[in-house]
Amino acid sequence: MANLRIAELDFDAIKQNLKDYLSTQNEFTDYDFEGSALSTLLDILAYNTHYNAYLANMLVNEMFLDSAVKRTSAVSIAKHLGYLARSTRGAKATINIQVNAPVGAPSTLTLSRYTQFNTTVNGTSLTFVNTVPYVITPSGGNYIFNNVELLEGESFEYNYTVINSGPSEKYTIPNTNVDTSTLRVIVQTSSVNTTQTVYSFFNNLSSVKGDSAVYFLEENPNGRFDVFFGDNIFGKKLIPGNIVILQYLISSGTAGNVSSLLAQQFTISGTIEGNSNLIITTVSNSNGGADKEQLSDIKFNAPRSYLAQNRAITADDYKAIIVANYPEVQSCAVWGGEDNIPPIYGKVIVSLKPYAGYVISNTTKEAIKNTLLGSKRSLGIQTEFVEPEFIYVNLDITINFNPLRTTATASAIETQAKNTIENFFNSNLNKFDEDFYLSKLVTTIDKINNAIQGTLIKVTLQKRIEPSLNINNSFIGTDSLNFYNRIKPTGIVSTVFNIILGEVNTSVYITDIPDTMPPNENGSGTLVLRDFSTDNIVNQNIGTVDYLTGILTISSITPIGYSLDQSDIRINASLQENSYNITANRQQIIVLDDSTLNSQVNREAGLIVNINSFS
């Protein structure tokens, strides 16, 4: 019996194994001659074995969540973890509607469910509807619908007649872009008996009994969603002749998101109980729309959702539940109030970072706190939101390259380097719990082109403050500016802002003077104000800086305005070279400084790339 090697997967290796086997016998002697008929047969055998090995490998990969490459496989595996992949989500907007002089001055007015509103987003006309009815009574003779929530999408209805009742009979929603969060399932007794019961989505096994009016939802291999019902053990079983009515919205996903700060304009299609004299004002622009959950997101979210078990106990539970249900949240940080500075006992602190172009509104935060987490958190534990704290990283980079080793120009390498750096931050940072390591960035830059012979980087951190105008401001105690790294003496400089100095509007900026000479890198310094025109000190003490801890305190500044395109004060601090690695804690997020160069307001570009050519 030949010693067979069965681990080979490549065609050439498989064919060589067959040749090795034939070399052990005497019946066939031309197996090693490429022009022979036997060599052709060996090719066929090797191809067939290679195809089967590849197919078996792919099938095995698709059986595991980590190695699956097909979304349908990940969806199927996630079902075993009790995870339902997120459908398309329509963007949400909030409006107020004032009805002027309604006919007959009624005692109430009703905004019917699925009333259509029209708007334009990025040049595309979209439809928004209210998924619940609103009823108001006049107040002081005014008829105003306040805080009406609209969802992007067109309303559809699809009906099924029950034939074989039980969980095995499934009712498919025929549209691929359905927003399942808007799904309304109604069961009508029969075509003759029009009594209807609204069924609820199953999300908690402990509350479901044999007569509970709940429906179950899952995604099928075709990418559509199936609705099915219980068996009188878990959920009420339907009976033949029942009519299942599915009402839902078909959404455009991310196409409904508005990034502009300008108020979105809505118009109504039709009237409100015959009244067309309406004034519609936008409370919040449409946001939060998302496309169907992608493969990579399912891989990440499904195991974490399983660990959470639909309850919010640990910090990871909170993260998994929030990220899985709110696609506009790119990153989430959670910590107990006892770990907060200062401590806040009895609370869980949550900080959310949206994707670019998204806004996490107060309405969304209230929905997360009260609707999503309300029934899942521990009794007596309240949720409190805090804004992310951004650490802006300013980079001054010098790249040395040998032009004799490449056909690329210095300008092309500069462009490549800037794109590479931006991708580095987008891929590795811009989220909670992600730290900046200088060596990783240097290695990434050096790999751009073989002609690059070395990279030097100077790292500066930036804090941004928006003090109130025309009053005294202080940033002390918990409001101090903490750079969380060792600051280089004389390395602090701010952008320009205006103050009144001797009844004269004067442009000034903040800098530091070490308390000792020569400067002590472990010591302290004093913050001063300098006249931007003359560079003379006009205030010798507005605060302090601790170079070791990186904490700045500002005791008193009274800005009256800004110059040119400024709307805040940006304070840059050069780091000591042994502090170029930056750690993010709790709600801190490290991002690339997006400042643009403007020497008239003392503002440096957030990313500077210098190309030094040598040969």
C-alpha cells in the first residue's frame, strides 16, 4: 500500500502525489511523460480532486461564524445564538405641525398613521411617514402637533391566509429593503369575522406563555424576512382561515441621512382631516438610517449579543445591546458610576460616538435609556450619557526618500502619505478604547514606497474650548484641560481670540512660560496672554500648566469674539518625546486633527507632510 499524502490541496501537489504513487508500480510507465494519454488522465484526476477539496474547504468555512464569507451563512449561524441580523433602517426626523384655523374648530385633531410627508435629501426626493397616530386638543385656540416622529420609507401591506397553522408555516415579507422595526403584524379572525388582534414581536422568553399574542421573525437564505407564530406552548398558535396582515415600511437606508446643519424642509401629501393650512417646522433633521447589517458587523455583534442574553448587567452588555440596535452608533463606551471621576453611585455612564454624517440626538438617547435599556437593566441603576472627549493629534512628518529608487515624484509620495495616514486613523483609531502607537504609524508610512529611507514625526495634541463670550470664563477642577501626556515646556500655543485691553479690541493668544530656568520637564509653568501683533505679554498669569501630568488650568479669560473663520479656541501642546504613545481612557477618542492652515489666526494645519529628497 502506497504512503498517501492526503493534506495537499493545490493542483500541482495533488498531481505530483499521483505520480509518486504510479512510480511504485510497473503496469504504467508513461505517467511522467507530459504528452502521454495517462498524463492527461492524471490532469483530470488532479482537477477533480482539487475542486472537491476546495468545495469541502469552503463548506467547512461556512459552518463557522469566524470563517464564513457569505452573509447568508453568518445569518444562519447567528440564529443559533439567538441573534437577528438587523434589517435596513429608515432615517428618523422630528417635526412640529401647526394647523391654522381648522374647519369647525374641532375639539380634537388626528394625524392618521402613515400620513405621507415629502422632502429632498442630497437631490433625491424621499417619503417620510408617521408610524403611530397623533391626537391633539387645542391649547389657547392653537392646534399644534409637537415632536411628531417621522420615518423614511413607503408604507406597504401584505396579507396571507393561514393554511397549516404552527411554526412550520412561515409568511415571507416579499421586499428586501423592509425596515423590520416598523413591522406591524395583525391577525384577523377570518374573511368573514373581521376582528383583529395586533401581535407583538417576541424578544423575551420569560414573558411568553402559550396564549401570548407574539410573532417570531427571522431572515431566510434569500435575504428576506419570515414571520411565523407559536405552537400554544411558546406563543399563541393560529388556526386555519386566520388572515395575517403585515404592515411595514420599505426604506432607503443611509440615503435618508442629512449631514447639513440647515433645517430640513418637509411638505405634507394631502391634508389633516381636510385642513391644508399648515406650518411645518423641523425639530431635528433625518438621521439614523442604515443599510442592512453587513457580514463583518454580524460577526462582531452576534457573539456579544449572545453574551448579553438580552439583559444589561455588565458594561459589555450595554455596548452590545446599543450597537446592535442603533446602527448610527459607531462606537460605545460604558463604565460604572463608581469608576467615574468624581464618582456617581447608582448610575451607568454611557458615551456614544456616531459615524461621520450622523447625529445622535437627545431623542435617540432618551429612546436608548428608556425604551431599549429600561426593561433590561438592573433595578435602581440609572443610565446617564456624557459626550465623547476628543483628543486631536497634530502630526508634523518628515519623510526621507531616495528618488533614484522610484519613479514616483515627491508630490506623489506626499499624497500617498497623507492618504495612508488618514486611512490609518480611520482603521485603527476614531473609536473608544483605541490607543495611538507612534511606531505602528512609522512602520505604515515606511511601507508606502521602497524609496522611503526613514520617517520622523513630531506629535502635538490639541484641545478645543468654546468659552462664553463677554463674560469671565474659567477652566479649573474637573473642567481643567487634561492632555493625559507629558507636555514639552514652551510647547503650548493657542489660536487667536479677541479681548478688550484698555478699551481696545485686541487679538491675543495663549502660551506658557516655565517657572524655572532651565525648564524642568517634570515641573510647572504659567499660562500667559500675548498680543498677536506685537508678541508682547499682556497678561502675565491666566492659569498654570503641569508639564508632567499634562493638566492645564485657566483661571480667567474673557473673550469677546474671534477673527476670520474661528469659532473656538484651539490649544496645541507639544509632547515630550517619551510621550508620543497616546492612551485613550473611558470616553476619550483619538482623532486626527482636521485643522486647516491659517496663519492670520495662528492656526497650523493638523497634518503636515514634508518630503526630503536625497540620493
